[in-house]
Amino acid sequence: MKIITKILATTLISALPFASVMAGEALDRVMDKKLLKVATDANWAPQSFLNEKNEMDGFDVNVAQEVAKRLGVEVEFVTPAWDIITAGRWNARWDLSIGSMTPTTERAKVLTFPAVYYYTPASFVVHKDSDATDVADLNGKKVGVTTASVHERYLQKDLIIDAEGVPAFDYLVDTDFIKSYESSNVVLDDLRLGNGSRLDGALTSVPTINEAMKNNYPIKPLGKPVFFEPLALAIDKGDQEFSDKLAAIVAEMRADGTLSKLSQKWYNYDYTSTN
């Protein structure tokens, strides 16, 4: 079944009706306190993780630090669970999510996506001892994904990606044995235990797979990427001024090459476009 990705600007997504904060409130809070509180993950290298100095580091962390710098404020990181971040209605517990979130119609009911800052391919991966040679070999098999992720939606055949410039995709695996985990690292930890031990395969982002292989996980990618994720900044609904300010900053970072440099730094590849 051919799935045609919707071409819908994130500015249109942001216009869906919801009022969790008053206009300007989030931006005013950040500028008054001179502090940007960013929600991300502490265990998702190379996007975000605690380094040897016990400090937050990674691509998403560096992007957040640059955004804060251009706002003229300090940055503080918090690490709530992914499903809590995507649920919206943050009640000012944090101001911004920079955690490689895909803008979807469902999430746009409670969140605003000021700007896409990069794109990553999503691929299936299997244990190195697997006999699978094609993604179709995972039909009917146990496949691991992150809870409330686009990878889970893909396996459920319920994925709609609302962003410009994203290629169309097909659903290539048919299985009722979907195992959902709190993070992609936990997925790959189960996959590494052995072929078929707990999982027959997994679906996650290519950078996450590459990072795991660099750390000697006994896994291997299966086939080509099955879709591309547009990954965006996210804020609570209701502050168009804050959204516009963040969109302008990301546009500057793209134009002056900052995003490309950070992508090359962490991935050795420029994921800031799908070209």
C-alpha cells in the first residue's frame, strides 16, 4: 500500500486551536528569567547523553545551547519521559523540547512545532546472527520500537508525517508482534541478547543504529531506510511569538551553516536535508 506523505507546512500545524498558555507568556518567562528550560533525553547518544564529565552533550544538546545563546539566555536541561513530553500541557515545567521529535497531526493537537532542524532516515535492524536479508523477512516477527514514537506508528501502519520535503514511503513490514520500550537504547539492548531471544528485529533511526554499532552491539541494518523523519523543535500550544522567535533562530542557524556543522560533528553526515 503506497503512503503519500502529507505536504503541510509546520506553520499550518501550529495554527491548530489550543490554548495552554497565553500569547507571549512562554517567551516572556524565558526572557525574564534569562533561562531556557529544555526537555530532552539523558540516554540517547549521539543526540543527547551524559558525557564523561557528567554533563549533557550531543547533537540535540548543542542545538539547544546554540538556541539559548542566540536568545541571550542560559540553558537548563530536564529529562522527563518521552510520552510525557509528547503529551503536551507542560504547565511551564519546561519551555522547549529539543529531542528529535517528529511533527505529526496527533502531536500537533497539543504542541506547536516552530521549525524542522534536521531529518533522519529510519531503518530496520537485526542481530548479526539473523538470517534475514530483506525487511519483509520480519513479517510476523517480534519487532521492537520506542513507545509513542513514529517507529511504533509505522509498524501500526498509522504514520502521517506533516512536514515539507519528506519523501513518500511504503509500509514494508506486517506484524502483530510489536514490542514497545521506553527508549531506543533499551530496544537495542534486548536485540543484542541474541537473534530471536527477545526480539527478531527493531526499527529506529540510522544515527542510533550507527552509534550502537560503534559501541560493538552485535547488530546489522536490514535493507535501506524505510522513511525519513523530519525532526522539529516543540513547544506547548499558545505562544505564537515564542514560536516565531524560535523559527527565526533555526532559519539563521541553517543559513549560516551552524546546523550542518553540528550534524557533521555528531554524525559525520549532513542530515539537515533529505538530498
